[in-house]
Amino acid sequence: MNRAEKKFRLYAILVIFVLLTVLMAVINGVNFTMASSDADMLTQMIADRQGAFGPIDNNPGGMQFQPDQDNNKDFGMGPMGPDSPEMNESLRYFTVAFSENGESEEIVAFHISAVSEDEAKEWAKELVGQTSGWTKWTYRYRVYRNQGTTYVTVIDQGRELLPSFRILIISVIGEVLVLVIGWFVLLLIGRKIYAPLEEADRKQKNFIANANKEFRVPLTVIDGNTELTERRYGPDDQTRSTHRQVAKMNELVDKLGSVGIFDEENMNRSDISLSEYIKDALRRRSEEFSEKGIALTEDVSEDVKISADPEAMSRLIDELIVNALKFAKTKAEFRLKKENETVLILASNDADLPDGPYEQAFDRFTTLSNAKEGDAGLGLSYVKQTVKAHNGRATASVNSGIFTLRITL
Amino acid sequence: MKILFAAPDRDLLECYRKLLEEDLGETVTSFDGTQVISLLSTDDFDVLILDKKLPRVDYRKIIERADNRMIPVIVLTDEPERASLLTDEKLKFEHLSYPFTFDRVKDAICKTLAEAGQRKEKA
């Protein structure tokens, strides 16, 4: 399994994980919200009846408040909801009424077996300052006032929440199972899914490699024959032009040959001083910048060392410099610094390009709108490939008219 | 100086035969591996310029034959420089990757002959 295929499988399983998690979160979130809403409806009904549930006749020994007839007329409606006629028999709750001085006046706790009157009183005291919410995991409470009396009603929603918890546990187990099965399925059929992508990439590389090879001998012959013509008849504009065009083609062929050769497997890594590499390269080509009227600035930290393929890294730096030489209008800057364990190379220049990200600059045979005639669009493709082979990252963007290549290694 | 230039492309052979003869000396060309083996057995050459893709005979066999006759070899390849570096022949023989200029061929010949001379002196 190659690296790209592993990446493909990881992304596939990640997508499945995210989709399932969102689905499970929505289902469980809605379920829990509805359970909370039902509980709130019940506590509201109790609050509307001043601390007791159902008709006053159903609360012998309870608080002797007059039931709200308007609300009471709806009581008992609906077979399944909180206003079901059976709710009167199954609702587990207690209400504690507190006078203005904080003393408990009345306690209704005979509708619940798990809580004694004393426990209800203590518990309600803790909730007096609140308004509503969950307490002790499965109990929903509401605090309300009426004619100077503060009521605290707590209802037990344990049984009502149990299905929600079961759905949550089943969701989690289901998601884990789907991920495990999904991973095995991807292992089994991933090859088939990935094969067309790999094939397309292989064909592209083969095409480039073959085209590259097929150009090589004819170019040598053209250049040789031009040399012979010059010897016979003397050099003229046509022969010089042919030499120039052949040189351009040679460069293109050379770049084409480099694209696709470097990958992680055939890196010949060794410890190199990137600082020296960049300084040397800039020193060698500084005159070219002067000739083109480009102000060159370098801010290269001393002794930044990395483990890299020396030849590839040297070529990469050359490509960055060539890029700046081709596209800078008046200024170019090269920076190298080390932040913690990360090495950062910044190559920037002023350019006639609108602001924004320019990731397409790294695509093979892609040129930006400021490209000049003859640009093959391969230099930055090589940069990206080499950076990738060194497990780094390369980005391109324009900000305030400054084109910046940012490489982290 | 006598040069044997072996490559499958006839235009290349013709062009380089003329250039090499003008600058360096007699040049024999061949586009057939069997013929090269035969030429190496019968004639004396100062240097062999050999394309890796010469048909009919594997280029390594030709190199072996040239090595036996103490003839230095320059190997021509259509692989990029980097790929050439990955092959072990680089350790023993001069490589030239297409496309190249005539000046590079001349430089390679001079370098190869100088190295061969040094080896002979040491021997």
C-alpha cells in the first residue's frame, strides 16, 4: 500500500466518521432536547397548578391550591405525551413550598418513593436560587413564585431518559462498528476504488517520462546539425535562433525529467546547512538580480541545518531564485528561519497579480497570468514535489501585491 | 584518435560522425549491437561512445567487451541526470544524458581519455 493509497483510506474513513458523528449528534441531540422539553412541560403543568399534578381530587394530602380550570380542561389529553391520562399515575415528583422568610411551608413528596420528605426539603433548599434545569443527572426541576411563596418542583425523568441513554449507547457502539467494518471494507475494496486514480497518475507520469525521452535525441540532433551548418556556412540569425530554441527545449526536457523522479523512497538524505545553500545560491546569482534592476533582500538565519537530499534541495533553491528572477518587478526577498523544529523558507517578490491564494502555481504546466512567453510551468511543480518528498509543505499566495512562496520543512 | 560511436539513431550518428571527424579524428559509427561487438574485436579504438538502447545486444555486454580491450566508454542515456546517478555504472563510466551539445561530448571524451591514461599509468 503506497502513501497516497493510505491517505485515501484515511480520508475515506474520516469522512465516514464525520458523517456518522453528525448524524448521531443530531439524532441524540433532538431526542434529548425533546425529553427536556417534555420534562419542562410537566414541571410547567405542576407550576400552573401551584405545586401539584392533575385535578385537586387526585392529590389527597397534597397542597390545597385551587386548580387552574383553564389548564385543567386540557389535562388528560393525548395518549403518549406528558398530558396523557396515565401520567397522573406515573409521574414521580415532589414540590416544596417556601415562605418569604425561607421556611418550608408544605411538602408534597408522596408521589415519589426514592426521596423522603426530609431529603426533598434539603434538596429543594439547594435549588431555591435557580430557575429550572437538570439536577442529579435525571431530575428536572423548576422554581417559581406565587403570592410571596416560592415553589420548587423536582420531577424524576430517569425512566423517560432511559431510552435516550440507550439510543446514545447504541449510536456510539453502532458508529464504532461501522468504522471498524468500513475500515475492513476499505482494505478489501480500497484497491479497486483507488486503482483508477493511481492509474491516471501513472499514465500522466508515463506520458511525461516518454515524451521527455522522445524529445531528447531529436534535440541533440537538431543542435548538432545546427553546429554543422554554422561550420559550413558561418553562424547567422537563424542558426543562433535555433541554438536558443534548442537550449530552451533542453531546459524544458531537463525539468520534465526532474518532475516525478523525486519521491520519499529515493531520497539520499544527509545533514545539510540550508543557510549555506541559500546564501551560496544567492551569491552566485546576485548579479542577475542587479542586471534586471531587482532589489534583492536576504534575511537568512545562521546555521539552519536539515536532513535533506542535497541535490534536490540545491535544485529547489535554484528554482525559487529563477522564479523570483522571472517574475519580480522591482524587489525580491529570501528569508530563512527556524521556529522550534520547523524550518521556514519565504521567497517573495512584487508581482502583477491580484491578492489571494495561488495553489495552482504548483500544478504541472500551469502558469499564472503574469507568466512570460516560454514559461513551461514546471519550476514550482518541482518545488512542491521536492518539498512533499521531504514531508514539508509549500503554499503560494499574493498579499498586497507581494507574491510569497512559503515552504515549511 | 579513433572513435567508435554506437547509437540507434542514424541522423545522430551521421551528424556526430562529421563533427567528431572535424575536431577529433576518425569516427566509426554503428547502429547495431552485433556489429559493435564485431568492430571491438577487430579494430582498435581510443574511445567508445555507446547508447544504452543500442539494439540486438545488451549494452552491458558491449561495455564488458570494451573493458576487456581497455577501451574507455562513454555511455549515452535518455534518462535524466538524476536517474543516471542512481545507476551503479556511474561509478565506472562517464555518462551523458540526452540532450547534449557537441562541446559536452568533446569535454566528456577528453575527461575519459585523461582518466584512462591515468589508470594505464597506475597499472
